[in-house]
Amino acid sequence: MSDGAGRREADLPPGSPDAADSRASSAGPGCPAVSADPAVSGDPAVSADPAVSGDPAVSGDPALSGDPGFCGDLAADAKLLAGYADETERRLALLPARPDRTAAEAEQAENLHEGCRAVRHAFLARHADAVYDELTAGRTRRPRLPDLAAEAALRFPGLVPDAARLAAERAGLQAHKEGREIDQGIFFGALLRSPTAGTHLIESMLRPAPGSAARLAEFRRTDRLELSAVLLERRGEGAYVTFRNGHCLNAEDNRLIADLETAVDVALLDDRIRVGVLRGGPVTHPRHAGRRIFSAGINLKELHAGRISFVEFLLGRELGYVNKLARGLLREGPAAAAGTTAGKPWVGVVDAFAIGGGMQLLLVLDRVIAEEGAFLSLPAADEGIVPGLGNLRLTRLTGARTARQVILSGRRIHTSDPAAALLVDEVLPTAALDAAAERAVHELAGPAVAANRAMLTLAEEPLELLRGYLAEFAVVQARRIHSPDVLAKTGRHQARSGRAPA
């Protein structure tokens, strides 16, 4: 990836904040304060160099220096970061809101943001493990992504946006936001880049989500769990998970992602269940009313409206329920070996189409059954965002050339295409899908299946490979959802939102 979050010193341009930071002394406590006024402790340095903040004449202030003077001590460097971020925010507050800025003001705001992001990169290059240890009490606690980000905002001001700034962001359209989720991407990218912090974080997200245990008790009583956007039912040894976001062709949004994690948790926690089945429910869109559809991928209307969360959805989805489908839940307790998981096999039944995130799900399942005439696609080239972990997983199923055609050029794989055999196990008439799903549950319920699928995952996608990909994905995806081309495309989609995929 080209964002630069993972660059080594040799790869950094001379004079960049990261390069200056990497050459600085790694002294401990007692770092010299760096400020424009030595009497004002913790204020960021200023210089006459306008390269970071844009044209100083616009604000009347001298430009911020790109190097606040980090020296290696966590507390001292955190104070310098906070001062730099405060000054950045003060200058941003002098500008109009993003939709009302002139071209010069927009450029100035972007330069202010990018200067502060470079400083965050430099701070985390030194202190990612120490910050994570502070936030997790030496890795004795396992906070989830939102809790970790919220705690970081309190303990390390300026590192990630605080609750007030995030609330302000959520109130506006995606195109009107300052892009503060990019700062969250920088933060989580740095943590995931660390073998110590990143591994612990991935494992932490494999624990059941809050509330799942209570839902398990309800499911065990009734063999049925109705959530806002998901229905979970038990039939023998199978847990049948049905997507019920029918108003938007079962597209993914924050609500569906949260409900799917709960449903997957419950299916994995219930010892009566041996196999899980994913299927889309009937939809209400006029063009497909009453028909089952697997998934239309990310809800672009929600993205345009600013209601797709980076932490809870775009990153939380990959570290949460999708990774639980692949790896299972983290084993805990005195008898559990460190980092071990307990998973179950999963079946996907594809009616009509599996687009974007829907197709991504199929890449971690053990059996895929598709309706005749269905198609699969990862429209990353059209949407402009990274298709989750599709870039990591598709190549090993289809080979590099086909994967590039799908991801870079938008090729659809229809069930009649020879390439479909690389992604789909059975193609059947609609009337035969229910029986095929039941047959798959029976075939995959054997006692050795779970152990062998765990070994396949270990061979195909070792944790270190996953961690390295996620570290880059966190940074790149956070930038993509705020990039001009994506904002323009979601705007155009909103204008034609009454149309459905052909």
C-alpha cells in the first residue's frame, strides 16, 4: 500500500515528520520541551515554513512545523502531540464549515489535517505498543474497537477524535465531514502493524460481542432469535441466519453488521449447533419484491448520508463477525492455550446475487450453494473503496488474473461461467436450494470437520498474514471513504437510488 503508514526510515523523504522522528533521540523522561515560546510547555513548534499548514496569509498565523520535537518519552511526546493537535484544531475552527469553504480554504484545511496526521504517524511509530499497553492495562483487558478508540481519545488527547468531534461528524453527509475517521484509521493501522498489539487486538475482537451471552439464553429456550435485521433459527444441528434488510436488497449497514455479529456469536456459543447457514431473506424493493436476495453489498445510500461507521462497520466487520466466521471465537479460561479459537463450518446459499460484502462473505465459507442465474461481484472499481479482505482472499480461490478482473475491472462471475466453479460448490434451481442447504449441514456436521477447517485456515491465512493486511487496510480504507471520487460516486448513487442492480 502506498499511504505511508508502514514506511521504514529508509523509505521516508528527507525532512518529513516521520524521518525526523526516526532520527530523534530515544531518550526517556526529561525530553526537552519544543515550542515557539519555551515558557509555554507543550505548545507545538512553529516555523516560517508553510509546507504543512498552507498559506499563512489566509489565517494570519505562521505555519505549523511538521516536527513537534518527539524524543522518545511517552508522556512528553503525548503532551507535544496534544499541543500540536490543539493548535491544528484552533486554526481549523477559524475556517468555515467544509461545504462553505473556498478552494483556498479547502486546501488550507487539508494541509492542516495532513500535517497533524503526519505527526500522529510519527508518534505512533515510536509509541504504538506503549499506547496499547496503557489502554489495555498491559494487555490484561480486551476492549473492542469503539471502546479502545474512545479510551485513546481520553488518555492521549489529539491522537484520535474525541466523542464531541465524532458526534459532529456523524451529523453531516459524508461529503461534509472533516475526515476524522482517517485519524482512527492511522491509530488502528499502527496498532495492527505491531505483532504484539495487533495480535492481541485481533484476538480481543474474537470474543463474543456484548449482549451475545444473554441472547444465547433466549435462543436456547425458543430455537429462534429475532433481531432488527437478522433472523436466527435452529433446525437440528444447523443454525440458519437470514438477512432481513429487505428494504435495501439486504445491503449492509451499521445495524445489519451488529445483528450479524450477535447471530454468529450465538451460533458459535450454542453447543447444539454444528453448522451455520447464511442466506438472504425476501426483499421489498419493487423490482425484486418478495424474492430472496443474498446481499447487495455496502449500502451506498447510507454511506452518502454519513451513516456508515469506519470503526463499527468497515473495520469492525472484518475483525468481528467475518473473522469469527473464518476462525471462530477466542478460547478463554485456564485450560485454553493462548490465542486458540473454536469455530464451526459455514454454508452460504446465494439467491439472485452476492455483491461486494456479500461476495466477500463467500470467501470464508466452507460450502457455497447458488441459485441458477445468480452472479457474484466485487464492484470496487465502481464504488472506489477497498472490498474488505476480498483482495487478500479472492486470489487464492480464483488465481491472480481472475481476481484482478473482478476487483480492478468489475467482472461479474455468473453461475454459468466456468470461473464460477472456483467460488461455488453447487448451482441448483431455486426449488432445490432448501434441500441442498439441509444436506450440506448434514455433511459438514461430522466431528472432525471443525478441526480440519481450522487447520485449513491456519495454512491458507495465517494470523500474521491477516494482521499485516489489516494494518494497511485500516489506513487505506479510512482514506478511501473520504476521497473525492468516492464522495462523487455515492452522490450519483443517491440520485438514482430507486434503481436496483440488473
